[in-house]
Amino acid sequence: MEAVVDGRGYQGMTAFSSSARRGGLIMLASLSVVLTACSSATTPGQAGGESTGAGKAGPAVTSGEALEFSGTTLDGESLDVSTLAGTPVVLWFWAPWCTICRAEAPDVAEVAAEFDGQVTVLGVPGRGEVDAMRAFVSETGTGAFTHVVDSDGSLWTRFGVVSQPSFVFVDGSGAETSFSGSLDADDLRAALSDLV
């Protein structure tokens, strides 16, 4: 028996009898129906189910308190994020050892530069050492926007982030939409365009 993982992350089985394969297909079909019923794959800016996995967007929720927090930047400066209330803000949750975060970082930097003055992009690194976070920012060219260190995971918990990368989009009214997974430049650009 050999496990095979295809490019979409689905794990299949080879070297099984046809009856075992049929049973596996029935199980996968049943799982697919259950997962489809429990969530909806939407893009940022669309209403959908709660964010529970990669590539899932949560609903826009108006809490008015999304930006009511402060923190310390990678430069060691204090930042009161509540001063950004009433303006569009994107929180990009990443970890210094995350290869997917590293791959999408140039796109995040590019789109953040394009929307500079219209949307504030804040990196929220966690799950790592500050020196590694600083190295990540230096190596990926993401130093043009601010990164708020979340060493204890309190911001990740506050926004319900359980994996990286993830995004939280907060519009000028305070409505927030979360997205768990990677976004390329075009998708991120579209999401930021929806905020302005």
C-alpha cells in the first residue's frame, strides 16, 4: 500500500483491490458532502461560512472593536492600532518559518505598496523568535509596512487565526472578514480594492 498526494493536497491510495478503492471513494464522497455542507469556499469580500480552513473566508462581521488593540512593532516601537479605526486595514498573519508565507511575501509587499495611503497593511508575525521575524522581513522585502509582534499569540487568538498565512480585512466601518490561506497578488489586490 502506498499513499499518494496530488497537487491539490488530496491523499489517494494505490495498490488496493477494487473493492477497497470503491470503499475509499464512497468515504471520500461522503466526507466531501459533509465538508461542503459545513463550509463554503468564498473569496475575501464575499459573505460565507466561518473561516475554518485553508482558503476559507469568514463573514463580514461589524464589531466596531476589531482595531481596539496595541502592540510592539519589530522595531521595538509601541503601536496603538485603534488610531487606524475608520480606515481600511489588512492584518497579515505569518510565521518566520512558514514557507508559504515566505512565498507570498513579495506579493503582499507589492500590493501593500500599491495601496499605500488608501489601506494600511500590518504584518502580525507569531509562533517564532523576534530575531527570526526580523530576518524574514529583511529577506522578503516586507519592511516597507509595519509588523506587530505577537509572541504570545494573543492577537492570533483574538482574531481566531489558527494557521498561517491568514488575513483579516477590516473596512472603514469596522466590519471584518477573515481569510485563512495564501493569496496571490491578483486576489489580494481585488480584496484591497473592495476595501476602498
